[in-house]
Amino acid sequence: MIPSRMQKILSVVGTRPNFMKVAPIVGELERRCDEFEHVLVHTGQHYDDVMSEIFLQELGVGEPDHRLDVGSGSHARQTATVMERIEPVLVAERPDVVLVPGDVNSTLAAALVAVKLGLPVAHVEAGLRSFDRTMPEELNRVLTDAISEILFTHSPEAREYLLGEGREESRIHYVGNTMIDTLVAMRERIEVLDAPDRHGLAAGEYLVVTLHRPALVDGPLLGLAAGALRVVAQEMPVVFPVHPRTRARLLAEDPTLSETPELTMLEPLGYLEFLALVAGSAGVLTDSGGIQEETTFLGVPCLTLRANTERPITQSMGTNMLLGLDPERIRDAPGLLAQVRRRPHAVPPLWDGCAAQRIVDVLAARAGKETQASRATSSSSLAI
Ligand code: UD1
């Protein structure tokens, strides 16, 4: 095997869920520092300490090499600002591969700039589809997959969707779930936290709530959800770490929700604290993507308040139940959690803590092939 030259991988993170997806890959690239150099770009789409900095610290990602500080804004503005600010970074760094995780505005923006500069893009979490193009994330997924050279998938159906959209089989690599790698790596630290006790809750008897999607939060449904949560709190304690986007709207819709007995509204939590609360709960009510996966891995019931999910394996194999975009159904949460708990469930294939290793193996094999190809080209040109 011909040794390949050192590869420079540049990863782009921007929002809270990106950090858990990239952390294990950063760790693996650092472990193989004789083969890889790693550069981390933080777009700053999420910028608060509680939405960003705490994750960099807890997950050991370290200080980013470049911060773009794009902040909040409309979709066009946020996407455009990432594009504008990342271009000179990519030109200066000239990485061999640009790695983008997930489906947020930063993902698409970085991928688009990279391909236009002729840099290969690797998409982590490729092929997820809700088939709902009113979701900004769905547009980001479809478009990022369309321009990525390497498609890392974590769910078997992703391959079918990607092939159906005309992606070449050779680009698709089923590697497993890097978000679960992070959970596996952090499990002991999560277990020792004893989160329920510190929040004055009895383990296995409370509901964790997270809600932040525009479809729910940016309209009248949020007020209905708040009303239904008041009802649930009469039956079981509710803990609600509130996303900044939700907090502003919630205060307008229902200014006294936080005064409901047995309903605790918290600031967004760090990774360890949040997962510890989830692991100790009776179940979760959410509209998040990643939490559907984390609860499936932990075997904790998850009620998803959405009309669809891009993660159907969490329903077919795991502990996820789709409620529809219907806040009234929140009232049934205690009974539904018990129902889910009785269902058989399992962890999807390759959600085993080794996805990042497989990703880096694919990057190493690609580098090996490139080296062979470029040596073949230079020796044939010598022969001429
Ligand atoms: C983004 C992602 C979504 C992901 C979510 C996780 C897109 C299109 N959406 O949604 O896929 O599930 O992150 O959290 O990329 N804000 C703060 N502090 C912050 C970040 C945001 O106060 O650190 C506020 C902003 O003022 C903004 C709102 O939260 O009004 C929304 O932030 P934004 O980054 O636009 O999208 P999210 O809703 O967080």
C-alpha cells in the first residue's frame, strides 16, 4: 500500500446539534494525527454560551480555528453571511475534504461554497428525508446531499433515498451514528450526574420537554401546547429546558406558564446535564431530530410532536412515537409513554460508538486512492 500524504480535513459546525455529531470525528482525526490535520470552523449560527460554548468544552472539541460570528437573521441572511465569511477561510486553508454535519443553514452554506471552490464535501448524516419541503432543514438536506462527494449515512433507508435522487452508490457509506458515538463516550459521565435528584425529581416519573421548530413555535400552536402542558403537569412533573427561539414566543403566548405547579422551565442545558435528565425520565416530548435518536439508543420513550420524521427507524425499531403536529395530543402523554414502554425496541445497526472510526477509515481510503491516482498520472507523464 502506497502511503498517502497528510490529509487536511476542515469541519464546519454552527449550531447546538452539530457539536455532538462532529466531536467524535475530531477525536478520531486527532488520534490519527500522523495521517490527518484537522481544522475546525465555527460559523456562530448559535452563539450563546448555553447554545454553543458549553458544548465545545464538555465534548472536548476545543477552541475552533476560525470563528465566523454570523449570529441570527433570516434564512437568506444567515446562509449568505456564512457563505461570504467562509469563502476566504476555505481559500486560505485549501483542505482536502470539507466535512459538514446535519441539516442546518450553516451546513448548506459551507457545502455550497466548498464545491464552488472545487473542494470535495463530505456530508455526515446524509440521506435523511422527511419529504416535507416546508421544513428549512429538509431543503438543506436535499441540497447538501446533491453536491456532496462523500455521503455518510446512519440509517439504512438513507441509501434508498439517495439512490432514488440519482446519487452514485460508490459515494454512499453507511457508517453509523456519530451522535450516538458521543453518547457512548459520555455515558459514564452522564450516569454519575444523578440529574433527577439534583432537580428534585423522582427518577422515572417526570416528562422532559423540548420544542423549537418554526412549524410549532412561530404560530398559534405554541399557545395550545402550553395549555396542554399545564394539564400534563397535574399528572406528572414536567421539566422544560427552553430554546431561545421558543422562550421569546412563549412569553408572548402564555406569560404565566412558568408559574404552573410541577412545571419547571429552565434555560437550555449543557449536553451532560440534558442527557442525564432524559436518561432518568419517564419519557420525552419533543420536536427535535437528534433527541429521537438519543432516546432510541437509551430506550427512553419519545413522543414527537411533528407531522413527520426524517428518522423513521426510531419509530420502526426504537422508542419514538409520532403524535402529529397536534398539541392537543400532549394531554395524553402519560398514557402514551406507558404504551411505548411496553413495545419491543432495539438500537439500530451500527449505532455502536464506532461511527467516527468508520468515517475516518473512509477518508483514509479515499486519500490512498488519490495518492495512487496522482502517482500513476505523474509516472505516465514522465514516460511521455
Ligand atoms: C437551528 C436549526 C435547526 C436545529 C436547531 C437546534 C436551521 C435552519 N435550523 O434552529 O435545524 O434543530 O438550530 O437548536 O439552521 N438564538 C439565540 N441564541 C443562540 C442561537 C439562537 O438567542 O445561540 C435565537 C435567535 O435569536 C433566533 C432563534 O434563536 O431568533 C433561532 O435561531 P436559529 O439559528 O435561526 O435557528 P434555530 O431555531 O435554533
